[in-house]
Amino acid sequence: MSKSYYDPADLRKFGKITEWSEELGNKFFDYYGKVFEEGALTAREKSLIALAVAHTEHCPYCIDAYTKDGLQRGITKEEMMEAVHVGAAIKSGATLVMGVQMMNKVNKLEM
Amino acid sequence: MKKSLLARNNDLANTQRQIEILSNGIFKYELPTFANKIKETNQFPLHPNKLEILQLNLGYMCNQVCAHCHVDAGPDRKEIMTLETMNQCLEVIKKTGAHTLDLTGGAPEMNPNFRWFVEEASKVGVKDFIVRSNLTIIRANKKYYDLPEFFKKHNVHIVSSMPHWTRGKTDKQRGDGVFDKSIKALQMLNDVGYGMKDSSLTLDLVYNPSGAFLPGDQQALENDFKKALKEEFNIDFNKLFAITNLPISRFLDYLIASDNYEDYMFALVEAYNPLAVKNVMCTNTISVSWDGFLYDCDFNQMLNLKVNSTIKHISEYNEELLQNRDISINQHCYGCTAGAGSSCQGVVA
């Protein structure tokens, strides 16, 4: 048993989740594959969205996977970093917009 | 400028050492052998199909020292095909059933008899006559400035490496200043008609990933390259070939030094595509080294894995006998069967 919670090599075992629940696992991977196909958005655009979400979700496996995916697609590091900033901006905005609730509460409670 | 592995006395300049690393692995998880993998689909042993491409390596000398080079080419490499071997090759070109002649290196233009050989070979009338030009050679010295005109005169098909449409990525892989010189060379090739719409002069680009990752979709990359090179530099070209870096020579050295070797090998195995096996380039190519020996492919040449045949050298060439051989394979072959497959002509599946 690994002494670390995160082993990068575990990403290679992701497909094994189907072994303990084949139907649900397969449905997930079918859906996952379909989502990332070219559609109204290009596969390249979807890769950058996935990279941004990987960061906001703090998923180290997803960050590894979509950094590599971006490189394979010829996406530049500047484009990748801008995508991460989009995620960071939404995260910080989501925190700060709660400040309005704090302000509302203060305004209600204070004389 | 960096030196070749050979000039640095690097362990990996020894092909036997490379094969040991490839065969035995140097990591904790077990990698299935390529032989067993192709046995799953009854494709072992691998046999040639019809010969289509005769690929000649005119020498390992090059004006560049690219970080990923599987040839370990560079200015310090002195291996050059002699006139005698070239004449032996010409005799074979006259009688081969192959429709494509493919000259590579190093920088093939640096062979002192390059122009004579191109003139002689073009007289034979092969259907597709390829020269793999690294582009910067066209700008390396005044004596090479007229190469685009020379290529045009002999209706040579140019295939050139370009790892990215940005300066940073290109120079990191191929050396400082390579991007700017390559752009200039591409514009010179366009000026004489190469890669232009309605022109019969073909200019294809080769994309190799600039790191420990596999190439993405060839068509999508071609679209991105075309858009960027046209918008930024008004450059046109025909096709883009996406080629996977094989884990040998300098790229193997890089993979090991950067602690990417294990992940890269598993990425190749995970992307293994049995459909790519039947069209893999060793099934339709004979590779000839600067000293006239015969190999299943350019990569086997660099690993010194000669053909499994009684015929080993261009001087004793016999196409019929060569067609009856088993192709030499090892773990590096996963590089040609990953995803859509990979060959000197791009994807194969």
C-alpha cells in the first residue's frame, strides 16, 4: 500500500474502476469519451476547459492528463496559463461574490 | 552548440546499451513486450508487404543538434555515404519496385556528392523523390542558398521538420535561431513554387512533439499549423506529418534524464493500436545506411539492427530475397503503433 495518497501512476489504472462496477463504469467512460469529441466546441477548446476545471477541482490526475493533452494538441503554455487564470478568476469571484451576502447581513444586523 | 551523444562519450551512443534498456526496462512496473502484443492479433512475426519506399541515409553529419534526434546527428558526426556506395544505390534504384525514393540524414545536403546523386537519381524517374531537408541548411551558408532552385529543377519533394509554429518551442527542440532560419527557408521554398496552390512542387512538414508526449490528431495539427504560418508569415505548405518520437538515442537520453521514460513507455503501450501494425513503415520500406547496410527502418538502423536476411548490404541487394525476411522488433516499435500510428509519412491508421 502506498504511503502517499497520490501516486501519478494510478492514473493509468483509472480504467480499472469498471472491474468493480462494469455497467456504470462503462457508461461513464462512454459518456466521457463522447463529451470530448469535436462538437459545437472544438476538441481543443474542450481540452482547455478541462484544464481549467482540473485546477479549480484540485485534481492532480486531471492536471497531469490535460496538461499532456494540451501539449499533444499543440496548445501553448501561454494558452494553458490563461485557461488556469479563467478558473482562478471564477473561483475567486465565487468567493468574493459571497461578500455581498456578508454585506447584506451586516447591513441588516447593524443599526 | 551541443555535441552528439557519441562526441560526449555518452553511454547511449552504444546501441547495445540502448537495446538493453529497451529490452529490460528500468522501471518498477512491467511493460508487455511488443512481440507479445502483436501476437495477440496474430501479427507475429512481422513480415514485409510490397516494397514501396527505398530510404537512403546519406550521412549523419548535420548543421543542427536537435534534442530529440534519433540519428544522434550533428556537425561532429563524420559518417558520410561515399560515391561508391551511392553508385551501388543508383543501380538498385534502377531496378527496384519501390515507387518512392527518400533521402535523409543528418542533413543530406551536406554530403559533398549530394547534388550529383540527386541529378543521377532523378534521371531514373522514380514516382516520388523525397529529400528530407532540415530547412536551416538552406540558410547555413551561401553555397546552399540556391537549394530551392536546385530542388525545383529536379522536381524533388521536400519534407521538412517543424515542431511548432512558435519560436520558443521550435528553438527549444532544434536549437537557438532555428525557427527564424526555418521560416526564411520556407519562404524561399514558397517563392520558387513549393507548397503553393496549383503547383506540382510539394512541400510537406513533419511535426515531432517537443517533449515527452505523443502527437495529437494529425489533421487538427495541420489545420493549426496552416493557419498560424499563413497569418504570421504568409507561408504555405501541403501536408503535415505527425510523427511520434521513438524512445531511442538522444530522445531516450532525454526521457531518462528528465525522469519521463517510464511514463512515456506506458503512454505508448496504452495507445497501442493493432490496426496500425499492418501498415507500419518497416512493412513497406528498406532503409539503407551511409555505409550501405540494409535495415527494416531508420530506427532499426540507428539501433544497428540489420535486416534478418542473407542479404545485408546494398552491394548484394536482392529484393525478392529481402521480402522473405522477418522484421526485427523491440520495445521501440511501440512508437510506430501508438494512436493513429507513426511513420516517416505520418499516421498509418
